Amino acid sequence: MKRLETEILIIGAGLAGVCAGLSLSRAGKKVLVLARDGGASAMSSGALDLADDPLAIPGKPEQWELNLERNLEEILARKPSHPYQLISGDAQELIKDFEESRKLVFKENGFLWGDSQKNKLIFNQLGTFKPTAYFQSHLLSLDDLKGKSLVLAVGFKNLAGFDLDFFCKNFLYWTERFGVKLELEILEIDLGRARTFNSLELSCWLEENLQQAEEKILGALRSKSAELLIFPGIFPLEKRKEIFSRIKKESGAEVRELLALPPSVLGRRLERFLEKRLKEEGIEKIKARAISYKAENKRLISILAKAGKQELEICFDKLVLATGGFLSGGIYKQGDFGEGILGLKVFLGAKPLKRIFTEKLTGLHIIEPHPVFAVGLGANSRLQAVDERGRAIFENLYLAGSILTGANYIFDGTGGGVALITGLKAGINTNQL
């Protein structure tokens, strides 16, 4: 068995884990990241949410509150077990922490657009939209349509997951609802691929056949005239800005993409970006699966992991657990709910899950957001994992991201904010305590 040593071990390489790692590395700590994959961040649609309107009426977006401070105030007032409560009860402080963590991870390199004062409405491949604070650059917002009269929606023959007619019907309905009048044309480009393919496959093909793809795309666009071009989310991270620049130069039109349903190219872009940030800061990442642990006197000593056939023992002073919630595998259900590495007790808000409660929890919830997505681990204000009495389980264990209970990240629009803010605070607390 190979033995490794580090000051801080972080399990999880999504937004929360990377933010914690960058924070600790900047503080001069030796950090090692252990992860099987990119976590829930790799499932990203392209948006980075801070706070949706908890009072929003479905189907009436004209009435949705977009001011982030007011949304945070409502969340804090209505959700006493939300992870934001562990950080601060003040909306302005949360926004300040969000901005600090966002700049730490994303710097000001143009990967994200948006701001932390007001949500924007960003369109997706279904022709509908979602509110979000930040989003990957060049995604289509409602604001982009103002002052535009001729728009061209571009699709690709045999591309699964993006139906041009379906998109256009919904898109025109909602733009008219918002008082935006425009002429929408469609263009389906044949890339010469006989079989059906998804967006991830198309993105890989574009990366490998860039010149051929550009010629076909630009050739098809020459017969069209538009002020704005709308593409599905298909372009690879490394070449995306160059492609958009050439398309704009040739066509004279602005270029925008759409939010995607996971698993998506936009999620893959975020995963690659986070890997790049770790490398830039000199933080080593090991692709392996944590399987067990050693502990002594309420302190974790090491994690045992497997990388293929190789077994590893990683010794550390402190551990940040950022493995995600139910969707990303940090929390599992096999009979009861559980946490898969340390065997920690699972909660729904302030309530520890017992078998009877677990059976109620996994029932059908057709109208309301399903509570299974709010299941996670309990923590104190230091982000240490706690038992049902609020006592720290291991004094050198800290939590970050969607593994924390209390937020239904799919429905309350706080996933990005919780990941970044708790990642930053877990890093700070780990360094100080």
C-alpha cells in the first residue's frame, strides 16, 4: 500500500472542494485533493445560482423578485436550517462572502458573466429560462434580446436533446410575454454525421475536427442575415472564444449559447476549468475512491483509497469533506440514507433520519419540491460535522457544499452560493482552528 502525507486533505473536486483548496493553498498550506470525478459541478447547466425568489409563483416570471439581497433575506427568514445560516444571518455579508469566493475561484478571466446584485433570466435549450446570478459567458439572457429584431436559432442535424421547432415555439411564447418583439428564423446545419449524437459527443468531434466544423458552420451562415445567433451548448472550452470571434467576424452577429440539461458540455467546461485552477495553484489532485478511514481520540488520522488496483493511505492533519449530496453520491440510500466514507449520521434539516422517517421521506411528492434533495450532514457554525446533539464528531473534520443538509438546491437556487461560500469558510476554519 502506498502511503502519502499532506497537511489538508480535501475529498471532492467540485466548486466547494476547489474553493476550499484554493483558500488553504493561498494561506500556505499543503493541500491534496482526492476525487473520483468532478462531482456535482460537472452536472452544471452553466448557471451559478446564489438565491432564487422563495416566493416565486410558477408561470408568472414577470412577478419574480430578481434582487438577490431581498431573496437572501427571505431565505434566511423562512429556512432556519439552510446552510447559509451557518455562515451569517445577514444577506449583505453572504453577498460579500460570495463575491470573495467567486473571485478566488474564477478570478476575472471572463469565464463567468453576471453580478451578485440581481438575477438575470437565462434561456435554455427547451426555450424556457431560469434566474441566476452568474452564468458561463456568452449564454443567452433576456437582456441580450433588447433592441434586436432579427434572430437566428441554429441547430445541427441528428443532434439529440435540441429540438429546434420545440425551442422556437417556447422561446417566442416567453419573449412575447416579456414584451420582446423579434423575428426568429431557424437554420439546421448538416455536419455530415450519419448517426444521432448528443452534445458531449458533438463537442468532442468539434474539438478534433475544428477546421472542418468551422467551414461547415460559416458556410451555412453566409446565406443568412441576423443580429443575434443562438446555438445549443456544444462548443469545447479551449476553442470556444476563438470560434465565437470568427463567427462574429464573418456574420456580423452577436453569438450566444443556451443553458443545457445535465450531463452537458457546460458542466464538462466547468469541470475542466476547476481542474485547471488546481494546477495553476500547484494543488495535486488524485483520481481515486475513498473507501474507509482511521481515527483516534476524535481525530481522523488517514483515509484509505483505491485508484484502480492501487491502494493508498493518505495521512493528514485536517480533512474537508466536499463529496456532494444525494445526486452526486456523497449521500446514498440503501435501505436507510447514509454517508459513504465516514459513516456519518444523515439529517433532513435539524432532524436525524430514522428508518420510519426515511420511508416517509421517499414517498411521492408531485407538487412540492422533493425533500430527498435536502438530505445531508449536520454542521455547527465552524462547519464541523455534528451528531444529533450538536457535538462535533471529529474535531479535525469540516464540511463544504451540497453535503450539508437544509437546502433543496435544485429548487431554491442556492447551489452555487452554498458551494462557494461554505468552501471558502471551510478553508478559513480549517486553517484557523
